[in-house]
Amino acid sequence: MKSKSQITLTDIAKRLSISKVSVSKALRDHPDISTKLKKRVKETAVELGYVPNFMARNLSSKKSNTIGLVVPKIAHHFFAEAIESIYKTAYQNNYEIIMTVSQENEAHEQQHLETLMAMRVDGLLISITEHTKDLAIFEKVLKRGVPLVFFDRVLCGLGFSCVTTDDEQGSYDAISFLAKKGYKNIAHLAGYQNSNIGYHRALGYKNALKKFGLSFSEKWFVVGGFGEADGYRGFKNIFKNGPLPEIIFAVTFPVALGAIVAANELGLSVPGDVDILSFGGSGYNRFMQPALTFMQQPVPEIGQTAIKLLIDEIKNGETGTQNIKLPTKLVICDTCLKEGDKL
């Protein structure tokens, strides 16, 4: 006995004594087939447990209405929010999302892209790992003519479109805000400098220090990744090398969280002994004590802009080279407040 996954168009055709072509057309609501026969075919398909051969359909139609998504992680406020926006926008435009997670592993990222291309997705949406350096897989994507759009963590200049936050300007605005409030000793728990977000957020930090005549200290510029563990290690590094700065500018919200945990372990209070401002926030920030002041990224807009741009490129049949940067906004909470300030 055949399993339901093995039921084919031929089985439905034999049951109804009609041609396989007629079955195929009926299931696709083709105008050549009568409403009555369409109804009989669909009822029989349900009865037999017919499941369409998705890959075969893709090969015959040359269009799958699917988009491959590669993200470095999902247990992360930024990516969780971006993914939700991407799925919602894709659904509104009659596209399905096939999501893969690289787990910050470049080899996994390359394999996911190979697999998605083998599945004949119509386009690719990717936020790269914090370690991505090998460009060969992206050159292969470009050679095959598969539309691809980078978002958040990007590789611009490869012949693909990119959608990001204006990281450099956002960091510059953050440090400018602190300088105008009178902070002079400002450290930065920075991201890897081979990553666009790590590099540009650090650049904005350095440029703002220079603009306001504030000194840059190697001891207060600690490079690492973008997660909680990196913030934890980075803060311990700053503490060990002493003295403490007045305030730490964290490259991401998770890095800020890791720094807070390290400060608590060392018997230090935030913002009493050392203050913190983060690039990026989270919905649960308001439940924290203290709630962190942060530069807000337009996360839903990043996801929506990236997927819309990709769909446009798919429909136009060509890859694009747009570089879209969306602005940030300062959200003042419990940290970064001087005496006399009011929320």
C-alpha cells in the first residue's frame, strides 16, 4: 500500500478515469476544466491524501514563490523582530519563507545558501555571521543570477543590495548626546571590525570623540562579538585594566546586558558606579532595573524594506545594488541621566 506522500497525479487520474493532464489542470484551477470536474478532482485528492511534489512543480514552472532566509541566530531580539516583519510582508506578497540559521558559523552559512539555491528559491535574504570573510559563495550566487539582498550585517560592493541601520550616524549621535551631557570618559564595547556594524558603530564613536575633544583610550576600546558573553568578557577586561570610565557605549543590547551581569558580579552598580548606553534595544528593556537608554533601530522597517526590495528584484529579473540606510532614534530611559535630569 502506498503512503500518502507517494500518491501521485496518476493515482488520482486512474481513480477518476481521466487523464493526468486534466488532474493537473483541475488542481491548478485551470479555465479549461469545468467547475464540476475541479470539485471531483480536489475531493479525490483529499481522500487519497495527495501531497503536491513541490520540487517538481518548481522545476516545471521555473518559479517557486519561495524566498530563502539565512540569519545568524533567532534567540535574539533584533532577529526575532526582523524575521516577524519579513514573514508578514512575504505572506502579503504571496511568498513563502524558508528559514535557516547559521548559528554564527560561516561554514553553516555557506551550506545553507547552497541548499536554498538547490531548492530553487526565487531569491535570498541574508544577515551574515560575525565571522564571514569568504566571498566565494556570494560570487556563486551572483554568477547564477539569483537575486540576493543583505540586511543588518552586510557585504556591500559585491553587486547586491543592502539594507542597514545608519550605524555610523547612530553611534555618532549617541556619543554626541553623552558629550553634551558632560560625560568625558566614554568606553566602547565594540563589535568585530571586519563586520560592517562593528566597524561603522566604532567609527561613529571615534569621530564623535574627536569632534568634542574627548580622548580615545585603547583600554576603553574592547573589540569582541555581539552577544551577552562578549559584553561580560569585555566589561571584565575594562575593569581589570582600570580605571573605570564614566560610561560604556555597547555595540548591541545583548553586549550591554552582559556588561551589566559582569558589573553586578564585581559589586558595581549601574548607573551608580558606571553608566551604560546601548546601540539597539529590546521590548523587555522597560522591565529592567535600570532600563537602559539606547539608540533605537527601526527593526520592522529593516525587515520589511529588505524583503520588499528583494521581491521587486525577483519580479524585475535582476539583482540590484541599492544601499539603503535607515535612521536611529535616541530613547532615554534610566541610564545616562545626570543630576537634575527628568524623564
